[in-house]
Amino acid sequence: MPSRTYAAFESVAPYFELARGALGDLVEGEHFFDVVDEHTVYEVLYDLGWPRIIHGRTALMAAFRDYAESMALHAADHLITHKTDDGRVVVIEYEVHGKILATNVDYDNRFCSIIRVENRKIAHWRDYMDSLAAWNALNKRGR
């Protein structure tokens, strides 16, 4: 993590590092939350406990704080980046790997995120994931 400002998110740092790295110089700022617009819209097109639509950087940070308290990621990888619309839209495909802290169950999932960049910040993020992988991990008993 670049600073203690984001220490609460250390358990899921691989996700933030992958996402920030995928956007490269299309955005300005060191950490993922530095490149998120104050009025961003973050959509998740699955229903597994997250709000379907999160409005604003502050609300997004609160949602990810809850995620970081329940998950420990050790890797985010297999990144494929597609830049479209002169870099204003970026599609990233990737995987995350970790453990659900409450149960110690392994968590491996695949995602596809469509990101719209405006004024060198993330203005909109739409997320798709393997919902069955998440469901199975969330409903499995720990070791």
C-alpha cells in the first residue's frame, strides 16, 4: 500500500493493485481510490450481498472496507486489458484468489469489469463475476 491512508484495505490490496495497474496512465493517482471520481457510479451485476449500485467514492470505500474485513486476497492475476474509445473505456478481465476470513474457505473468482474514464478518473465501473464460484465459497464450511 502506498500510504497508511488505505491501511484498512490491505487484506484486498492485490485487487486494488491489479485494477490500478490495468488503467496505467489513463488515470491520475497512486492508489485505486485516488483514481476514483468523487461522484463515481460502481455497479455490480450480481446479487450476493453488495449493493447493486454504489454512488460516490465515499460509499464505495465503505463497501470495500466491509469486503476487506471479510476477505484476505493473496493474489489478483490473469489480467487481460482491452482499451476502447481512445482509452475512455477499458474492459479488464482478471481473477482473484484468497480466503473468506470467517470460514477459512478458499475463494477463487473471475471477473470482467467495464470502466469509463473521464478527466483521468474512474467515472463508472460495471462489474461481472462468476456468481456460482462466489456462492459456493460463501456457502462452504471452513476447514
